[in-house]
Amino acid sequence: MLEFPIDEIYRRVAKFDSIREDLYITVGSGTGFFYWYNDEVFFVTSRHHVIVEEKAYLPDSIMIYLDTEPTNLHPNTITVPLYDKTEKPVWQVLATNSEQIFVSIPMPKDIIIQDYTHCFIAVSHFPSVVSLPVDDIIVNIPVSVCVSLAGYFYSELQDCKAFQKTIEKQGEFRINRRGFATDMIEMILVLLQHNLDRLKELEEKSNITQEKRMEESAILLAIRDNMILELKKVTVQFHDVLEPSVFERIHGIFSILKDSNLEDYLIVRHLIQKVLSILGQNIIFTQ
């Protein structure tokens, strides 16, 4: 996978409408993501898209829009009930460290959903963290981060501040620009650090031909360049909400890496670790 995994994340998130079936109307909308566990698929979103008791916000189902071309066998929308025949909620609250409350909604067995490549992976029935395979590693991402990313992938306005005000005025959900920037930067830096480690290991290998070394190096450098490009996009778009210390260190990383050499490998790694320390590093990867 040569590109930073934006597409891989995007295919696992979706937008939806909240439906009151008794009134035949759409009462709200939101975003969330799919995860797979033990041959079952679930959809996660913020609880306030499903129920707000004090406001009598009680949709019966959600209609999820899939990022696929519709066919007779596979429509590009699926309607998922929020309650069973006894009016008991089918959704359950997830335990996370976030101040927000998230719910997991099971996909009914009779709904043919996309293949499992459209789902994050979970190691428990009600996860606080889900996983995304990227190249030869697994990126572990908090549920709150995935929901945050889903919200931004489906913003149709380029000006995020204007989009935030529009959404908040409608009272549907709140967007944390600082949180989104933090999540994205942290994810990119974790992957970039792993990429630099692999480049350093390749440089130190003695039992490899020069041709093979150049071939592997070209692939790793392409991955690195794509991640740097993605990091630049995020820092430009969200520079107003980034702490000066984060912004300065990221520009230091850009300055060192622009020459495409590993002479200052330890300095870059130190800068990445400093930024991750400031951000809190919620995202990790495993081999």
C-alpha cells in the first residue's frame, strides 16, 4: 500500500439518516463506521444520533449510505432497526475513555453487507479500540477517533469552520477541529516513524543485493513521500488549532526529510516522539 491509508479508512465509514417510521420522516443524520467481530458486523456512531431522551429524539431506525455502486443484489443503502419487536434497543453503549458516548448497532443477519474489507477489525464484542491493517502493520485506533474521522470525511464544505458552525447551528452534532487535527497528525506520525525505521533497517542490511536494496528503498520512499504530503495538508488546513510547539516540530521534520536522506534519522525520530508525546499518542501499531 503506497498511499497513506485515507481510502482504507474512508471505505469503512459511512453517513446515515435517522428515521421515524411512524411519521415516515427523517429526523436527523450522522456518521459512523463499521467493524467486524466473530463473523458479525456492527456500526458505531455517537449515542445522540440514536436517542436524546430529554428532547424526545427517538428514531426507530437508521438508513446507512454505502460507498458502493447499487445493484439488484447490493443496494447502496441499508436500513437498520434500532429496536427489536419487543421495543428493546438492539444497540449497546461502548466503554471508552472519551467524554462522548458511542453505541454499537448490530447489522441484522438478513442484511447483506459489504465484504469485511469495509470494516475495521475488533478483538472484542464491544471494543474501545478497533484495528486497521496497513501494509505489514496493524494500526489500533480508538473508537472516538474513528467517529471523528467519519464526520470529517463526509463534510461537503471546504471551509471546516463554516461547516462546523452550520452543523452546530442545526444542533445535530459538534465537531472538534482541534481533536480531528490531533487524531490525523498522530496517525500519520506513527506510520511515518515505522516507515523511517524500516528505511534505516534496510540501509543497515548486509545480506541483500544492491538491486534489491534499491527496489525496496524506492517503495518505502514512495510511502514516506505520500505520508509527508498528507501531513502537510493537515497542518495547512488546521494550523490555527495546532499548538505552536507541534507546528514548529512538524516543520522541522519537513525540513530534514526534504533532502531524502537518513543522515538525520535520530533527529527526525526525536521530533516525532516529541510531537506524539504532546498529542498524547492514543494510536499505536503492532507488527
